[in-house]
Amino acid sequence: MRTINMFILMMVLLLYSLPISAATVVYWTFEDGIAGQMFCDADEEGSTTPTGSTGSFDVANSILMRGWNNYYGPSFSSDTPFGWGLSMYCNGHQDGYVNDEFLTTWAPLQWTIEVSFKFNSFTGWNSLIGRQGASFGQIESDFYFQRIGEPPYNLRCDFRTSSGVKHVLDTTFIPQVGQWYRAAVVSDGVNVTVYVDQMDGEGYQNVGSLVLSGEGEDNALPNSGFDWTFGRSWYNGNNVDQINGCLDNIKFSDVALPVVMLGFEPFAYDESVTPVNSDGSVGNLVIDGEILTAEDILLSFKAGRDPNFTETGNAFNPKILAHHIYLSTPSNPEPVYLATVPQDSPTNPEISYPLDALEVGTTYYWKVEEALNDGQDSPNNPGDPNNIMGPKWSFTTIAPTPFFVAQPSNVVADSSGNAVISVVGSASTESYKWFKVGDPDIELTDNGKFSGTSTNELTITGAALADEGQYYAIAYFGITPSEPSNPARLWLHRLMGYWKFDGDMLDSVAEEVAGAPVHDGAIAGDGPGEEHYVGNGNGIAGDAMVFQNNGDFVAIGGDPNFLNFFPQGFTASLWYKADTENPVGWRLPMSKLDAGSSGWLFGTDHTYPAPQFTFIIESPWTRMDGSPQPDVGDGQWHMLTVAYDPENTLLRLFTDGGEDARRTVDLSAVPLPAAPLSIGGRATESSIRGAVDEVRIYSYPLTPRQVAELYLELQPEKYVCVVPDDSRFKDLDLNADCKVNLEDFAILAHQWLECQRIPTAACNW
């Protein structure tokens, strides 16, 4: 985190007199206001109100950026790209503008426009920088630098040159809400390029370019006299495209700046603290008796850049003769003067300073004051207002009490019962212990089933039902333990739940998997609570559950997290029979769903476009519709099945054992629902009008052949066409009867030697 300080405020005043590169035309840093203060009453220069200012002056030529009034004028904000200083905030109907002739008549052939920006929300088109008119009788402004308001919502520079030619540069960059970015549009008179720094440490990247169509001065910006606008644009006589967000560090230059000069600041920069440990902390633990300290820490940075780089080519400001380093204490986060490092090299900007023993597990703050030449070839003293004070940086020293950098993930064992659960401890971790949740919890030791019990990776071999459950780790530095990790579930590769609905709502999984824990269902919802069983063997197998669209549903009991293995692979299947006399629209025969955030559902819709069923993953939102054939609203029993394979991220949908649809979707990091498995409907939604039977949930994906076999167990007179993914069977099955035989050969023979090539001369055999 970086915070502004009084030295920076003093530096802002000093910048009015510091040499700015001859290339800099205007440069608004917005450091001449107070957070929350508005630009206002800017029609008359110098007018003020108790809650506002005339605007903000640029630090190069004192050009005033104005706001219209207390309502439409922007305000100063402490929300900035680096966490210190001030920016300009617009709330969706506010903006700034410049009507000074110095800028409105600016018409260079080569130019660079830079801006830092953050969107708080999107409302259609959003312009960062624009012009208040059109030079050639057009309805579009001379200049837009904006986020476009239609897919793919990318950053665009749309402008006209002095010859009247319109150029549109669509970039590949798509900004997101809540993220600061730095951007620059650079024209060398022939090529225009947009660079974006996503503040991710990668610096400015080329996101799009174009070649101007004119020659020479035809490619200059037009000398229009129109105002420049900031936080909005203009179209057909109207102010449009206001932003809700912040702008900062707006700079116009009359040269095509090299990438190294984009985002220029005069402060020390490119800071680092080493050594960096796996948990992000720095330093090494050193034990002296009972005293622990963090050692071997090195502060590094680069000397502040030269404002006149484009003229001098200097790697750093030659007026910097030394670097005053400030460091906080454990009891006070405000850095105080620590040491001075001379700038000995005339060419190398890289500076470093080693630190003595520091307290462990402590956050320190540091900053660098660039000491300028005092006029007698000596550096100014620390605190001299003529120096350049940099932003405040921070680092955290290595902690002796371990913690977990990466928590364990839930896992499904393979078909042989093998699985691995792993964690990553902090830098001080020396050993681990693993436990299985129980009453009491059981500490694990290496044996034929468990191995790696003192490492960060627990291996389980040949797990049985008794081994299903939750596992966690504790990390140790010597005898000092961490807090326990989050528990991770181990599920076996098996049938996890089976509800027959033969006169009850019991889970019959133990009949298929001996000893498996059961999760019985119970009626929930707001219906009258009448009996829900279709007796006398009227289900697809035995009895079934019937629902009347009155709010009742079956909620599966027990720990709802027990059935949250679907990101690791799963199959869900049920038999469904619609009530044809009183059909209803969108309903949920089965779901495990926190609506709007996580989970999955089977849906049926008997009104649009035809009776069919749908499967939906809530996050990332993924929908697959079944085929309208067979008609699942025909009053007959139909088997609905979904299977997800994490190995190839393939989600498949089946109706009556045959594959309907498929899609690739990565569920490895999806949020897990807290809601229980619901059958026949769900809380807050009316239940289906129809019946449900033979519900099965597996912790692994059934193959298409296995799904077909599951269907044929109860429909033995039918057949299902199952074609392997890598087969050319469909190309050879010419009559689509799911077999290749003489009938297909007869079709081929009938069309033998036919040729549809044009010209016919190309049909020579």
C-alpha cells in the first residue's frame, strides 16, 4: 500500500518549477486539490465555493482543467493507481474540460496521450478523453478514446486527422470494472499504437495499431479549436458517454514517446525486496538462542527517471546525487530516515541497500527520497523540499508461526481407491502432520494405506468406505504449530446416492455399495403435505414420487457438502414422467442449487419451444438443451442423465440413454452450493407436475455406453445408438439406422460413379 505524505504535497508545488520535458504539453496529476473537493464554477476562472475549486492545473504549463459546476463537475479522489495521492472522480454525469487555446489549437503530427483509469461500473459507451465538436461537419467528434458499448466492449481510439480522414483503432484490450489501468495512444505521424499497462508487473503492452492513410501533415491532429473533454465525449451536438470511475496522470506530449517513457514519474521506481519466500514474505529466519530475526534482506530500486529523457537519453535524472532511505518500525508504520546511498554510477540506475536484523512476521514500510544536487555538487539533506520524495512501499518479514499458503482441495479417488491431498505451508514450515476428522480426530501415520503423513502431500492407496471423510493438515516450525488447514473431502469412485421411492424416501445406496452411508429424503416445501407415492408399481420400477406443483419437494438430508463432488466428476440420472393433462412451464425435477451463485439443475419446460429438458451449471453459467425428440412431455417415462468428466472437461447430456448435447467447461474452481439435493422441485420454486423415480448420483462420469446400459435395464425392448467419439461410424451409416450393413452398401452402390463436379471435365475417373 502506498500513501501520500507532506513531502509529496510539497513536491507537487515544486513540479511547477521543475524542468518538464520539452515534449510534455500538459500533465494533470490532480495533486492540487483535497479528496472529496469538487471542480466547480469553472465558467469564470478563479471562482470558488466552500465545497469546490476552479479545477486542477497541469504541472507543465498551468493549464486549467475545469468542471461545469457543483453538480456536473468532477471531484478529487484518493482512489489512485498506486494507492497514494489524488485522482479525478466522475460519477456518471460529471466530467472535466479544457478550453484554453494553448491546448484546443494543439495540432501535432507526432503525439502521445496518456491516461490512468478505473471504471466503477459500465453504462453503454464510456469515453476517457474526447473533443467537444467535429471539424468536418460530421456528427461524430474529432477524437474519442473510449470503451465501446457493444461486444466485445474493447478499448478504442476513434479520431480524424487534419485531412478529415476518420481512423478507428479497435484494440484487443477489454477493461474490467474495479481495476486500475494505464493506457497510452502514440502516433509517430505514420503509425498509431495503443499501449496498456494492466498493473500486473508486465508493463505496457501493445494492444493494437494501425497505419495512417495520409502523408506528412495530413496525418496531424486537426487544429479545430474545440475543447478537450475528460470523462465524457460529444456526439451530434450532445455531451455523451460519461464514465463512472476515476482518471489520473493525464499527459499530452508532442512527440511519439518510447515505451520506456510511458507512465513517467520522477520518483524512485521498480522497487523490490529480496529474498522473497514462497508465501510472499522476505528474509531468512536466524535463531540466536531464543531470539528469532529476519536476516539477509536487500532493498532494491531504480533511480528516478530523467524528465528530459527524450532529449538527453539519460537512464535516470542526472540531478540525483544520492538516495535517502526511510524505514518504519514495528510500532510505527510511518517510515523515518535510515540511511543514504550515494549515486556513484553515472549510467546505472539500479540501487540496493542491505538491512540489519528485523523482527519476524512484521510488516515494514519504506520509501526513497531522491536527493538532488544542492547547486554545489552535493546532495540535499534528507527532508529538503527540493528533493523528490517517492511513494511508500511495504514488505512483510518471514514469520516463525507457519500458516497455509495453499489449502487442500476435495478429491475423488480413482476406481482403485487411490488419491492425493496436498497443501503448501509458509516459508518457515519444517514438517507436517495429517489428521482424519472423527470423534476424536485421528492422527495418521505411514502404513500400507497412508504415506507422506509428515510431508505436504498425503497419499492414500486403496481407500475403502471407512476412509471416506475429511482430512486436514497442521504445519510445524519446530514444535510451533500452524492453525489447522481447511478440511478436504475424500470421496470414493462409486454410486453415492440411490433413491428408489418404493413407498418411502430412503436412500438405497447400501444395496448397491455394501456399507455405504445413506442420506434419506424428506418432504419439504409449503404444500399441504399429502402422500406423494404412486403405488401399485406405477413407477418405472416399483413405486414413484408424484408432485402437484404445490410447492412440495424432497430434500435429501445429511451434510449437504457430502454431494458436492461434481467439479471432480459426476453423473446424475433420474426418470421423469410429465402430467399431460395439466402441463406447467419451467420446473426443476432435480437440483443442487444456490440460485444465482453456484450449483446445478435439471430443468423441464413444457411450453417453449417444445417439451424438452435442460441442464444448467450455475457458475460458470452453462446451459445445454436436450433434443425435442423424444418429447419428454408426452406422459411417458423418460430417463434424464448428465455426466461430467474433469479429465477432458466434457459435460454430456443424455435423454433415454442417448447423447443429446455436449460442451467443454472447466469446473475445477467453481463455487460449491450449500443447498441440499432437491428432487421434484426446490425451495422458493413450485414443484413439478408429474412423477420422479430411480434417482442416482455417482461420483464419477458414466461413459455413454454405461448410460445406455442404465437405460436398458428398465427398457430392455429398446435400443440406444452409442457411437465412439473417435469413430467414423456416422459417416458409414448412410440410412441412420445405427448399423452398417448391406443397406448402406446399396445406397453407396446406387450412387456409384456419380460426380457433381463443375466443370464436368473434372469428373474424369
